[in-house]
Amino acid sequence: MPSIHTTDNNTGDCKLADIADFPPSFHDAAGKSIGRLAAENPGLLVYPHDLKEADEKIDELILFELNNKNSECTLTTGNLCGIVGFQEEDKERRVKLHIKSRFDQSDEQFFLQYMLLKKFNPTVLKYHVNWDSASNFDLLPKLLFPGHLAQAMRKGMYRAYHRFNYNDANVRGRIDIARHMRENMPFAGKISYSMREFTHDNPINRLIRHTLYILEQDKLIPDKDKEFMEFSRLFKQNTPSWKPGDLRQLLEQTSRPVNHPLYTDYEPLRRLCRTIVFGDGADIYSDNPDENIFGVVVDMAWLWEEYLDVCFKENDMDLIHPGNRGKSDWISVFRDNNQSKRYPDFYNGSLVIDAKYKRRGSINPDDDNRMIVYLFLLRSQTGIFIYPNENTSDLLNKMGELNGYGGALYELGMQISSEQENFSDFCKEMKKSENDLCNWILHGRR
């Protein structure tokens, strides 16, 4: 399958030839918002999941645009990264788009993989051993599964009405005459009937059970994670009707979204499970049989902030992370009412941190103004912009002392490893960078 390789925030360096041979789905996706693409293509996994509730109108971001000028076509990108496959229904024409982070020096997108795993499945980074394959991105949907499962299980195991078929003497539901004639002639005391039950043994949970089965076959079960192993036990115990050979029927039964308001986290889990079980564990590098557009797409500004949140918690940093559009921990502009709320990325009594997925020197006046407002409202003295840095020097820049009530602004880079040939070594170097960053925040300002 032909591939296109580019980076996020590419403004015209990616030149395309023979795009007339690309599938129609590729041309249709150009200029479309990621929210619309995700709604039209269930095989496209987008992070964050709840685009409409996310900050800064992530659902309006464009995956890519095509620009034709002087008989030359260029592809431009924004803040979205990932791998997306495009194909025709007859699969005659296919193309795969690879958008990697502009801070990532590896062809396998180590930086993107690492942040996703840190966010959704940090246990794997501690215990998984065989990281040194040619490309680990094909394992990503499976490695993201434990984190999605834990998120969904916060509301308990999914329950739904499902109709079961029975054939015994204890009739409790609707008699199935056709099946009874087929199975119980001559009559031997049994009656064929069906009954609708509110149960854990439903198609969604059996889909999750099948995904667990695939992870067991691939030896990707995080068996040292006690919480995950308990979830696994519960799904095995509560889905007695699951059978490995019923995959086709299971995919048909789980083709519709989960719309129950109590189980909203089961919808991204359902989509991830279907990505995994297509073709008995197919991944985003495989040919998805049902979708013309499929893959994994991530808003890097959101992921950078969420990744830093995990790092700070691992290092016992005393920081509040409201989360944009959060329902708590916001700060109010006015003393006597809460009509105007603000959401710093991170803060405590002495400092404010703004996560910026930008290069050093790209902080603009709007960023400065927003930070100064936060410092004023919180009566804090230190504002820090944290950005990813692929260079090896100049990680810290004191932007200057503030007039008025005082304080200072800093740009602080986190070193992104660029010389590792395998993912295991990359993880080790990133852990060092995280510790250095947190140590400076805790001690370097004093």
C-alpha cells in the first residue's frame, strides 16, 4: 500500500505526485474537520474521545488539506498526528497517511507512542519486555485497551437487555414455534422459547471478552496489574455465552454506538475493541474490511498536556489540573460570582504551568496575556511554559521579570530523545527527561 509521510504543522514541505490514483476517500477527507471524519467513519479512533466537550474546538481541526498550485500538489497539516488508511470499497486503490510529531526523530513515532501509553496504559511501559520490533505502532490499539477498560469500568460492568434462546421444560418467555418444531420433534418434554433479560452477558461485554482473548493469545495481558486482572476475571465470569467462533455475529451485534448516558465510556472502548478484533486482532496497519477510512488520530496539544499531568503525578508534584471544560478546580475572575471561569493547565499556590506543544520562541502575546491573568488571579509569582525540545541544549529561558505585582515568566523545555534506535532505550531516556523537568520545577526556582 502506498504511504505518505509527513509531520504535524507542515506548511507545504510534503509534495504529492499522481494523487489522481489515490482513492476517493482520501480526496473527500481533505479539508474536512476531524469531528466530521470521526462521525462518518467509526473505524477512525480519535483522541480525545469526546471532541465536543474538549477545549479549543478540537472537533473543528483539519486532518490535512491539499493545495494545488502551478500543477504541483502539496499536503499541509495542523496539530493532529497519527496513521490513517484510505481505501476504496473494492480495495483497488489504497493509501496510508503517516503524520508524526515534528519533535519526533524516529520513523516509528516513538514520541507519540510513548505519550499515548503514558496516558492510557503506563503499566505496559513498566512491564512489557519485547519493545524492539521493527515497528510497535501496530500494537498500539491493543496496548491502549487496558486503560480504556479501566476508564469504562469506573461506572461498573455494562448491562443491557439481550434476548436469549432456551430449550427446556421451564418456559419463561415467548415460545419459538419454528425452532421448537425443528429441535423437539418427536416431543420429549422440552419447549423452545426466548426471553429478554437485563444482563451482563450481552454483545458489548462479549466483544470485550473476545478482545481479552486476543490479548491473551498475543501475550499482551498486563498480568502484574491487579486491577486489570480483576476486570478480566469479571468479564470471563459474566459472559458464559461467549464463544471464540462467534466473531462474525458479534461484530454485527456491536455495530451500533453505545448511547446509554451512564455508560458513555463504553463507546470509545467498543470502537477500540472492534479495531482490534477485525480479522482476529487486526491492527491499524492491516486492511480493515469494513471502513474506507480507519486508523488512530491524536490532537497533540491535548496529549502533551495530559502526558505532563501523568508525569507530575508520578513525581508527586502538588499541582492542580482542572482540565479544560472541567467541572471543578477552575478559578473565578470575579470575587462575588462564578460567571467567568478560567482553566489554567496546572497550578498551585506559588506557580502556574502552561503546557505548550510548540517550539521554543513560539510563545505569542496571547499566551503571555493568558498566563499573566492566571498569575494575577492566583497571586502567584512564577509562570512556566513547558514545551517539547528535540535539541540538546538551552532547555531553560527566563523570559523576564514582570512589572506591576512582580513575578517572572519562564520557558522550560523537556528533552525529547532523538538518538535511540529502539523503543526500550527511548523510554529510559524519556524517564530521565521527566525527572529532570520535575526536579527543576520543585527545586530549580529557589
